[in-house]
Amino acid sequence: MSGAPAYYIRTYGCQMNERDSEILAGQLEQLGYRPAAGAEDAQLVIVNTCAVRGSAEEHALGYIGQLKRLKDARPEMTIAVAGCMAQEPETIAWLKRHAPHVDIVFGTHNLHRLPALLEEAQAADEMVVDVWESAGEVVENLPSRRAEGVQAFVNVIYGCDKFCTFCIVPFTRGRERSRRPEDVEAEVRALAREGFQDVTLLGQNVNSYGHDLDPPTDLADLLTRLEPIEGIRWLRYLTSHPRDFSQKLIDTVAASAKISRHIHLPVQSGSSAVLRKMNRKYTREQYLDLVERIRRAIPDAVLTTDIIVGFPGETEEDFLATLSLVETVRYDAAFTFLYSARAGTPAARWEARGPVPDPVKKDRLNRLMARQYAISWEKNQAWVGRREVVLVEGVSKKDPGVLACRSHANKVVLIANEPGVDLVHRFVPVRITGAKTFFLTAERVGEPVSPPRRRVELPVL
Ligand code: SAH
Ligand code: SF4
Ligand code: F3S
């Protein structure tokens, strides 16, 4: 074992948190830390938390609780809690009372303070808490340790201004701040030079990108600017808000061979009455009109969505409207959630006055999932026989004889892991041979179209 201290980061939540963890890791490696396989082997453990639903918080708090045993055995180790939960004052109070083994708490707006906080914690006898209520300027050029492979996340807009009445994100991530297009372009060019080929642009509401810049710009123009970058095969973006999905963006995607045809378009509910209470700023009809325009321009679009059931006041009729919307749109997949009250949001007050009873919520969720799974299965059948180029993401965790791949339109595709052929992180032509609810199966029909991975020793970029 070398003398360098080892770190371990446990990440909960969305891609933005994953990206933040890469930046935390990059800073640590610049300080001389090396990655550890798990918390047991680490001198520094960071828990990067998510606050979007009660269940996400419980997972993180449970894990923080487990770390006490390690800290008791090795009091010199450092435990830090970061991410969206840290932005909530309730969390700090809870940690102080129930988790005094935590040394450092910092939030989503001051990742760059990590090196200073580690130093402060060395000298302090009590928990070092540094959480900023609002974000300062976007800090560019922080080092980062990207995940292994050829896929990279690139932040383009931070925060969210939408204030859906159920959602904690505007409170944990602050107001919308776009990065300058030239900074995004420079980052993507550097990624291409490093051998990255599949780039996903990130924002909680990615298609409001650029409205706050001077001069203002938009996601369509940003994608057009990134498209010619050589070496980048696939461009994706997450997450779209239906209200801000412009015709210009539809046309840009339709005209491009590089931009993914996967569109994640969270609807949340099929009832205009519920959508209004959610402050989603669109009606059922407007949403369906958008879907129709997408389908017309991009017939092979793969549409996925997020749906919440049991929002306070949701009636059976509202729920049936959601079911009928799911039938009409025929999503490829849907992430379905039970409404979870988030402290400080308007919907949490309505929930306190009159929640949808738990058994009703669960029954609705089951009915919705059953319907969606059947549709997903049916939609996937249409892919059988098609030729696709897929990116091999890795060996299947469940079966070493299988490679897990992703198609340009974000379908999970499984192919055989052939002995003696290293296809991991390469783009491979396949023919789809079978379809299930959550994945397609395929056979390889040719040699990889991309070179073997170039990045052997990953640089901190
Ligand atoms: N910015 C994205 C996603 C935000 S969080 C968007 O606007 O679509 C991801 C998903 O979590 C949301 O789409 C929503 O379906 C779900 N979600 C957010 N808050 C929730 C809550 N309080 N209870 C249950 N689900 C929630
Ligand atoms: Fe939350 Fe709504 Fe913003 Fe999405 S758009 S992050 S659901 S407030
Ligand atoms: Fe969770 Fe924060 Fe992402 S609340 S979903 S980690 S923005």
C-alpha cells in the first residue's frame, strides 16, 4: 500500500450529483489522494446525498449511520456529507444530533472549497459546516476524475427556476446559471481529445439553457455548435422540461445524425388540474401537442417520462387521465414515483391537510406500472430485426457471459461476451434479435467501428 491517503465517495441521486462527485474526486487526486475500493479502505469518505424523495434521504442517512462503526474503529478517518440534503437546514440539525461522527458538511454550491474544508477539519474539534444558501459565479476549470470509459457528463446549466410545487431541487440547487457556450465547447473538445465519444449535456432543466447569458442563446444552438467536434459520436442531453422544448430544438434533433433521438420528457401527470397545482406550466393538451410535433419530425424518437402518483388532491379521475395519457403517448419507458412530501414546498402543506391515502397511492402506482410495462414490452418488439450501432458499457454484473450495451436512442442492448475479444467501451454494429420489457438482445454483425480505448491511465482533466 502506498502512503497516499485513500478516498471513497458514495453518490446518491441524479447525474448532476454523479458529475459533482467526479469534481470532488478530481480535487482529491490533485491533493494526492488515491481512490479506495470501499469505505473500509478509505481515510476519507464523502457521502454525496440526494433529497428528491424521502426514500433517497433514508438511504443516505442509513449509510451515514453505518459509517459510525468505521469511525469508532479508526477515529483518525474523515467523514464528509455533501450534496442536496446538506442544503436543507433540517439535515444539519439532524446530523449534529444523531451523527456526530460526521466531520464535514458542505453543499452543492461550494464543491471547490473541499481542499480548504479538509484542512479546517484537521484543526477543528467539532463538525465543520460550510453550506452556501446561494451559488456564486460558475467556477470553471475545476479538476475532475471522470468515470472510466468513453462516456462523459458535461454540465451546461446549473439550478432550476421552475418551482414545481412538489420539488426540492430549486431549493437545493439554486437559481439557473448557464455556462458560457465557449466554455462548454472547450470542455467537449478536450474530452474528444481524451477519447470520450458519448457526451451527455446536463441540466435539471437543460432546455432552458442560455436564457440568462449575454447575449442569450439556447440548447439548439449549443448542440449545433458541438456537433462538428471530431471524435464525438453521440450527443445527448438531460432533462427536458416540456414547457421549454422548442420547435427549434425538435428541428435540430431531427436534422442531426449525432444528437440522440431519446427524449426524456417528464410529464408528471396526465390531468391538467393536477398539472396546474404542480405548477408545471403546461396542460395535458399542450403536452400532447408537443409529443405529436416530436413524432411528426422525428418518427423514431424514443420517448420516456417521469410520473408522480398520489399528489395531494389527486382524484381517481385525475389518475385515469394519467393512465389514458400513457396509452396515448406510448412511452418507451416511464419512471413512476409515489408522491413524497418535501419540507418547505407548497405541496407538502397540502399533503399535511389531506393526503391521498397510502393504499390508494400504492394501488395507483401498481396499475400504472403494469400498464407501462406492457407498453414497453410492445414498443421494444418493433426493434427486432433492426441494425444498430451500440456502445458496449461493460460486462453484465449478473452474467459475465453478457455485455451490457446502450443504443444511440438509449435502449439497453445485451450481446454475448465473446471469449478473447475485448469490446468494452467500443461501438459495435449489431442486429436486434429479441425484445423484453427492459432490454433488447442482439448479435454482433461486424467489427467495432471505434478504436480500442485509448485512455489507459486516466488523467485528471
Ligand atoms: N428536473 C427534472 C427532474 C427532477 S427530479 C424535471 O423537471 O423533470 C426527477 C423526478 O423525480 C421528477 O421528474 C419527478 O417525477 C420526481 N420527483 C421530484 N420530486 C418528487 C416528490 N416530491 N415526490 C415524488 N417524486 C418526485
Ligand atoms: Fe424540480 Fe420542476 Fe425544476 Fe424539475 S423543473 S427540477 S421537477 S422544480
Ligand atoms: Fe437528487 Fe439533488 Fe439530483 S435532490 S435528483 S441529487 S439535484
